Amino acid sequence: MNTTITRDVITDLLPVYLSGEASADTKALVETFVKSDPEFAQFVGQETRAAFGGRTASAAPDREMIALRRAKRRIQKKTWHLVLAIFFTFTTFAFSIEPTGITWTWEVSPLLTLGLSVVAALFWIAYFRTNRASRPAGV
């Protein structure tokens, strides 16, 4: 089957080609067509300059992975802040059951309970700060 490649087909492939995400076959097809059509090559050069402000397109696939890793770290950080905030909040209400009855932690050691409350409050503050920082801008 012999298919004719038109300018429209190559124009549709240009964004993928210029971004560096095209397969080797697509790159070869676009480059072959551009070499065979000088007028279209000039058009491609003008479009590239207009789209990239005179800069050449640089493929940066690592940028997306870096952004993904950063987002994962933020989510993990937020999750740990929440887990620790809940843990320390509940430990301030700890009690023990003894034969004589229930003994609350704040009855035995009010200073320990105060310290646990402060740590819980710090983790709650950290959680709300990381939660706010991880929201998209303008929301």
C-alpha cells in the first residue's frame, strides 16, 4: 500500500516532533519531508521561532519525572503530618485500666500531657500548612 504524505499530515506531526516526543520513524518521516520541500522547511523554521521565541525546542522528559517525585514527596509529607497529628492528639487522651479503675494520663502526669498536646498542635499546624501548599494556585 503506497500512501502519499501531505503537508497537512506533517503539520499535524510537527508539535510532537518539535517537543522531542516523536518516535524515530516519525522523526525520519518529518525530516525527509522537510528536506524535500524547501518552502515547507522555511515555514517550519518560522513556526518554530514563533512558538519558541527564537529558542530551539528542548526535550526535557526528566522535568516531568522531577515534578512527579516532588508531588509524591509533598503527599507523603502531608500524610505523615496527618498521621502524627492524630497519633499525638489521641495520646493526650490516653488512659489505663487498673483494678482500682480508669487512670487518665493527665491525672498522673499533667506535664507529659501538656508536652504531647504541644507536639500534636505542631503537627496539626504542619499538616494544614503542607495541605495549603499542595493545593493548586488560585484555589
